[in-house]
Amino acid sequence: MKNYQVFVFVLTIVLLNACNRSGNEQESKSAELNLPDTEQVVPPPVIDYMALGKTIANSSQAVLAKNLMDAISKNGTDYALKFCNTKAIALTDSLSHIFMASIKRVSDKPRNPGNQANQDELVYLGEQKKRMINGDSAIASLREVDGRMIGYYPIVTKAMCLQCHGKKDINISSTTYATIRKLYPSDKAIGYGENELRGLWAIEMVKK
Ligand code: HEC
């Protein structure tokens, strides 16, 4: 509906200007009416930042998942842990360049202390946890901060995540647990069950 109104508005201006050019009499009228240039009123393309951010988050998730699965199937969980340790942040950094957006994967209970959620992100996680307790699924959210659009997209656990984020001895083997402790002495990212909120993708886009 909004697009339609904008279209009609622009069309009106274009037609008025076309009339203006048809004669001197019309031209003086246009000066009286003080009509703006068509160039000035054509609206910029409307960007759906929520959808754009979702595409970026989904693509990043797919890249990380593929690398993780490849590492697990090639050399097992322990190797994959070490792989994530050195490659996860490097991968999201390269993706940030490709998508020209800042991409972060953060949590309220991070494994890597560098992935600690900030205050806004913690509030978002709290809200989504409430939704999930009430039986609703976690939803994305978009905010504008200093001319940047920031999208939050929930990250929810699946069964396969539990070998590294689940419960010790039940889901996490003792060898894997030892590696986690060694690589991440301040790890908080264990004890999860399936379908729990593990964190979020925070995608920061420059507003055009
Ligand atoms: C092979 C072990 C392994 C598996 C399986 C795994 N992760 Fe992780 N995960 C890690 C490691 C290691 C890190 C820390 C990476 C780093 O240092 O940046 C991590 C970090 C994360 C983070 C970033 C926040 C933090 O804790 O540092 C999220 C979110 C996350 N994992 C979610 C998941 C989800 C969801 C799944 C299942 C789809 C999953 N992980 C499966 C090992 C694993």
C-alpha cells in the first residue's frame, strides 16, 4: 500500500513536470507552484534490513555448520573442537568482509570469552527465553543505533550440538570435556539440552 502511494505521488510529479514542458504558460505556473524536481522526490530503494540480516545470518550459519560437520566426520569431535577454537572467529570475520556487515556470534554463556553478549544482546536473549518457556519459538529482532541497522537472530541447539555443549558424561565424553577445559578454562557453554537458546547472531548493517 505504501509503495503504491509513493508510486502515485511520483507519477503525479512526473506528469505535472511533463505538462510544464508543453508551453511557456505552463512553465510560469510551475514556478508559481514551486514544484520540486522529480529527481529529488524519487524515493531511495527500500531495504528490508530484517530480511537482509537474516540472509547474512543464515549464510554464516551454513558456512560454520559445513566446516564443523566436515571436521567432525574427518577427524572426530576432539579435532573439531580444536578446529572451532582457531577457525570460528576467523570464518565470521571473513564473512563480514564478504557481506560488508559486522557479523558476531555471541552468547550469555560463552565458551570463548570474546563471544560474550553485550547488555542489549542479553536483554534480547532474556526476552526470547521467556517466549520459549511459554511455548513460543524465539524470534528475530531489528534495532537502529547511530545510523546502523542491527539484527538479532536466535541460535537454538540441536541434538548434534550436545556432544560439545550438552551435559558432561551424558552428552560430552570425558576426552572431549578435557579438551574443552584445556582450550577454554572459563567455558560456560555446557549443560544445554536440545532446543534451548544457545546465543544469537548479531548482524550490523550500514543504513543506506
Ligand atoms: C565439535 C564441538 C562443537 C560442536 C558439535 C558445536 N560447537 Fe558450538 N562451539 C564450539 C567451540 C569450540 C566454540 C568456541 C569457538 C571460538 O573459540 O570462537 C563454540 C562456540 C559456539 C557459539 C559462540 C558463543 C560461544 O559459546 O563462544 C555458539 C552460539 C555455538 N557454539 C553454538 C553451537 C550450536 C547451535 C551447535 C550445534 C548446531 C554447536 N555450537 C555445535 C564447539 C562446538
